[in-house]
Amino acid sequence: MQTGARSDLRERLVQLSKNRLIRQNAILFVGGLVAGIGGFVFHAIAGRILGPAIYGQVAFLIALYAVGTAPALILIVVLARYTATLTARGDAGVRSLLARTTRLIAIPCLLAVLVTALMARPVAVFEHLGSPIPVLILGFSIALIWQVAIPRGILQGLQRFTSLSLNLSTELIVRTVLVFILLKAGYAVSGAMAAVFIGLAFAFVLGLLTLRDHFGDKAPRVRLRVMAGFSLTAAAGIIGIQILYNQDVILAEHYLPSHDGGIYGGLNKIGTILFFLTLSVSQVLFPRVVEAVAKEQHPGRILLSSAGILTALGAGALLVFAVVPGLVVGVLFGPAFQDAQPYVFAVGVIGLALSLDNLLVQFFMAVHDRVFVPILFAACIAEALLIVLFHARVGQVVLDVLAVLLGLLVLLAVRCYLLLPTLHADSLAEREPALV
């Protein structure tokens, strides 16, 4: 009996390994995990070598860099949808899309470098940096991440998840190795920012190399104007999700006592670990849904399977949060944050709810449904209002955020249920990219 059960389990595991959706998720999950670990290690190295005072300058510049990556995230989603639609229709055009987008994005890149050059010295004086050079490197890094977004978006749309995973992970590996070398060589803040820039440069070159098989395409020009409408939808979705997992920290820091504000800040980071741990699921979902709708297949099945994969990944993290919350807090933040222990599982649920909300938002963006936009922004407003009204202690803020994210999940699920029967290729025809 035991042998039969083992045989059935082995057979089931083999079937799962052959499932395209699971295989794609596994590939991108590994890349995202390596990138995430690389990000933590980068900060750990910088903090240990530079010490708190100088590391604060690096943290400030990295925070500005994170703000500057928002347009890159929007660009990735826009290009992924455009590329996926072209591919599903059997149209060529990757070479034209890559070349024309690179030239178009070069204009804001140059403006970003120019503005940074003008502001470098005032920013350095304001933050007591000692030199404007790190700020200048920051400007070049922000400009470069906008260019790096182009091959990444195209790779996601082509469903080349192995190449995309390698691109994401290699950038952080190069950055982490270089920051150790440069900081040990005495380059301090400038060295840390140089490591960021060189990692991006490596990722950009690697991205172009992985698309070189399209360089010889004799394809007609793609029309970039048709992406404008979807760009607004993508911006609304991405900005809305970012507001949901950032504004609570700002408001908690304002309303709570300083100690409690710091505790909540740590809790927020614990919750976003689960969010970023499962982010690869929505990255795989996006082009798969575009492809399914264009080919008159069943996007609902992909959505349900993706939600199942995401929930399974999240459940593993939640189990750890429930069993050893003290260890989680201790490893991440140390003994000074022990007051966060009672809320670790709750913020894990918040992270899982946010991940599922983001999955549905990515689904709506893939099919270019705009009804989710007012729902998402109503949730952003509700979260802010609840925290403003109820903020007596850390637990109250946690409940505010949890209630909003679970409520948003219900509303988005209802919208999805109503939308699925209406999804057909011809219903999206006017939104598809055209060739001239």
C-alpha cells in the first residue's frame, strides 16, 4: 500500500513538473528569490562596512533610486502586454519595438541625467554627503533602469522567463559582489552607487544579447502611439499597489509614538517579504492571460492556477510566521523589535492579501479592464482614512490595513467573476497594437 502511495505521489510530482505554468513560475521564482536575497545582502554589506552614519547616506540614495524605478515598472508592463499581443497574433515586430522604444526613452533618460546634474550639489549639501558624485551616479542609474526595463518587458511578453530570471538575478549578484569590492577599496558612498550602476549596465547588455535572435528580423514598424491608453491603465495599477504598501508606514510614523512607529515600520517590511516572494506569479500570469484572450482560450483557468500557486507559496511563509514569530523578528531586526512578535502572523496575512490583490490587478491590466482603477484607489483612500481615525496602537493600524486589503480582495474578485464571461479576442481588438 505504501509503495502504491509513493508511486502515485511520484507520478503526481512528475506531472506537476511538466505543467507549463508551474515550470514558468518556478523559473522566475528562483530569479526573483536570488534578486531579493541580493538586495538584502547589498544593504547588509554596506551597513556593516560603512557604519550607521555613512550607510544612512546610501539608504537615502537607494530610496530615491526606488522612486525613480516606478516609470520602469510601468514600462515593463506596457511592453510585456504589447509584445505578448504581437506574439499571440503571430506578428513580427520585436526588433522594431526594441529599437524605437530605446530611442524614445532616451529622451527622458537624458532629461533625468540633466536634472540630476543640476541638483547634485544642492542635494549633497542638504544630505551632508560631502560630494555630489554619488548623486550624479544616482541620476545615471535612474536613466539606465528605464533602458533596462525595455528588454525586460519584451522578454516577459515573449514568455522567455529563463532569460528574464537570469537578467533579474545577475544584476543583483554583480551589484552585491561589486559593492563589497568597492567599499573595501575605500570608495564609500560613491562605490555603493557605482555598484548599482554597473549591475544595471550588465543587465542591459545581457538583455540585448538574449534578444539578439530578433535583430535580423525584417519587420514593419510598430506604432507606439497605441500604447498610450494602456500606459495610463498600467500606471494606475502599479501606483495604486505601491500606495497600499507604503502609505501605512508614513501615516503610522506620523500618528504613533516613535517606538511604535519603528515597530510598525519593521512589521511592514516583514509583510512585504511575502509580497515580493510571490511577485513572480503575477509576472508569469500577465503575458499568459494576454495570450489566452487573444487565442480565445480560458484566462480564468490561468488566473485560478496562479492564485493557487501564490497561495501555496504564501502559506509556507505564513506557517513560519505563525510557528516562530520571535525568530523572524530577531533574525531580521534584532531584539529591539521584540514588541512586533504578536503581529507577525497578521502582517503575513496582509502580505498574502496584497499579493492576491496585485495578482488580480495584473489580470485586469492584461485584459485592459479599467473598472478596477476606481476600486483600487477607493481602497487607497479607505486605508488612509482608517489609519487617520484609528491609530491608538500598533495593533489597531495592523487591523486597519488588514480590513482594507481583504475588502479590496473581495471587490476585485467580484469584478473578475463578472468580467470573465465577457473576455473574447474581438472585444479587445481596438486595443491591440497595429502594424504600419
